[in-house]
Amino acid sequence: MCFPFGNGEDFAVRHSATVLLVLSLAVPWHSARGNEERTPSEDKSNLLRVASLSIFPEKWNKAGNHDKIEQMVREAARRGAKLVITPEGVLEGYVVNEVVDEENPKAKAELTRRFAEIAEPVDGPHLRALAALADELDIHLIVGFLEADGQRTFNTAALFGPSGQLLGKYRKTHFAQGYTDNPPGYTAGEAYPVFDIGTVNVGMMICFDRQPPEPARQLALNGAEIIACPSYGGRGAWNTRLMQVRAYENDAYVIFTHPEQSLIIDRHGEVLKEGSKDQVVLQDIDVSDLKKTRASFTNRRPETYGNLLERSHP
């Protein structure tokens, strides 16, 4: 669940204020919306074409959403994309808010039942079909969905490889609405895995995970050179600045994929490409640039960060 700016969002603003000030002095904001795909290197072997799909799903309609996902993924692959990213909860339409926000007890019980019913295991029929699509198109594909795992459910992004194999998954670790007023069994993740896709290391965070600075930093420390951020909640100019900060402070490319906003941002915090509702946004990334020294980590002093592990608030 992600709130518009003013609730969960002000948390990120407070914690990123200093970095935002530095970024405003060092990294000018730039939108390349509408530009053709860049080719930052003449050596085509160094290029990875990524695609952010701003798919606007219909709530509770997995079959219809699956068809739309397939259509837009095929379009991205036809245009040369090799890493394709979809929004948070795109398969079922991101429906946790419907349960959490419902005040009528009878209606809430029915929505809770539907929520559990619509969740799908990572080897469920729709996920298997999307894995087969990745195989057919020879791409890496990140899919956001409500995962069922026993009696628990997770807000998950699955990464399928070009042979249709499940390379791994990420479960959302931070909930804007907190951890008590959720559907039964709805569980936060506990880890920040990073996946080698052959040319680059990819990590994932989901929606509200981008607002506290720690998830992106942990992914970068774990080796992520590209951080994919499927999302469904807040968007707009404040979010663009926040995503620029996450890229700049972690020396990593950031790809933000929301039903109504796509951003592809380089490791220096520059917006290379931006898109909106139901658009396929593509960008060539020079992977040789990702292998350069990550200067922002050189002079870190983690021995001074002990209170970051404490639950106290300022």
C-alpha cells in the first residue's frame, strides 16, 4: 500500500532532505521524454536495452491483465528490449488497498476472501505462462504480483530468465500502511537478493521500499548495478527527484515502473527517459559504464552507522 505525498511520502522527504540538497547542486534534473533510444556507446555489444512498461491494470481481473501484460511485453521485445519490467501487483491489479481501506465489516470480509483467492504461487498458471513468454522472446522479465505461499501472501516481483527459468524473486519489505492492519497472512519480506543476468547485476525493490534510503543502499551493497522499482502508489515530480537521489547516492541505474509513470535514470541521477500511462519506454544502457568504480562507496564508514539497526525514531 502506498499513500500519496503527505502521509508515507513525508517520511522519505525528511530522510532524504540532505541528499536532495546535494543533488540539486550537483545533478540538474532532466527529462528525456519523447527522445529516441540513446546509444551511449558505438560498441553495440556493451548495450543492454531495458524497457519499463507503464501497464495500467484492472483490479481483480487477472485474465484481462495477463493479456495486456503479454501484449506490451511482446511490443517491448519487438523493439529490442532484453530486460523488461512491469509495475507492482500488475497481475491482479494491486488490490491490498481495497481490503485495508474497507470499513464495512461484511464487505471487508468478502474482500479478504477474494484477496486470498486471487493470490497465486510463483509456479501458478499465469506465472508459468509469463515464464514461457520470457522463454519465447529470449528476454529477462520482471513481473509484479500477489504471491501465495502456504497460508501467507506477499507483494512479490518475480524475475524470469530467457530460458523461462525463475531466476529469483523479491518480496516487498516495507509497507506504508504499517504491519498490523493488513489482510491475514499478508507478510513483509526479509531479504534484498541481487541477480546476475549475464551482463549486469539486478536488484529489486517495490514501491514504498524506495522511500526509506536503506533498501536501495542494501541492494547496492549486495552488488546491484541496476535497481528495478515496480510501483503502484505515489508518482510525479517529487517521486522523480527521489528516484534521482536513489540512483545518485547508490551509483546505480534506477528503473521506476508505475502504471502512470516510467523513469529510467542513470547512475549520476540524470533522467534518461520518462513515460506515462500504458506506454512502453525503452533505453539502451552501456553496461561497461556500470563496471566502473563506484565512488560513492569508497569513503564510507559503516562502523559509525550502528544506530541504523535500532528501532528508535528521531
